[in-house]
Amino acid sequence: LLAAKENGIKAADELIIYALRLAISRARKDFGFSAILVPIPSQRQAIRIRGRNFNDEMVHEAGRSEGNPVRQLLTHDRRVKDQTKLDARERHVNLQNSLSIAQNMPRTREVILADDLVTTGATLIEASRALAMGQIRVLAAITACVAQPLR
């Protein structure tokens, strides 16, 4: 993940896209249709530093390959701390009420969240909360990678 996200190594990007495609395929088997994928948004500062919107790019490419529409429905309401050095509780507090629904509401009210990595689930929980505020139901959440448990 770091090779793709931080170093821009194309072969690593392809592995992330492949993992997301497998997760999308599994979700299609479970739900029987091509649900809208909602990527977890990156903060503007992270996009500036990387020179690209990593998760959005990966989810769009995987969604396109699998025939799933992708909509960026979430936006950051405020800056949050970098999560890498935070424990599980600190991550939940850090993200609490940090996301809201952007103006581009979909017709459908069921979506699948998509992120590159899940560590504690704090980001997915916050994204689900924000979408629920707009009466959008999260059918599932997919990620390309799962982190080792925090200690």
C-alpha cells in the first residue's frame, strides 16, 4: 500500500485496484447488483502532498473495470490528525463528526463504501454515520488492505 500511495509505483497501484475489484465482485455476489461505490475522501493536504487523490483514483479504476458507478458523496468538514500514530480510541475521537454528505446526492439510497485500508474501522464508521444522516444506507464496506491489529 505504501509503495502505491506514497511512492506512486504503478505495479503497486495495480495490486490495490485488483484487490478492490475482487471485493467489488464479492459484494455483487452478495447483493446481486452494481451498487454505487463511495470512496472515502482524502484531505486536501494529503492530496497536495501525494500529487493525486489516491483512494478516489483507485476506486474509480476498480469501479470502472467492474461496471460499478462511483460517486464522491462525502466531504471533510474539518481537518483531522494523521491517524498513523493514534490508537483505536483516539482514531474514533479524531474522526467523530468529521465527514458530511457533499451536494451531489444520488437517486439510489444504497451504497458501498470503498477505502484503501481498514485499521480500526473508525473511518468507515464515521462515513456510515455521515451517509445515514442523509438517509443513505451502507450495504457494505470494501477495502483493498487490512492492517494488523493495533496494540
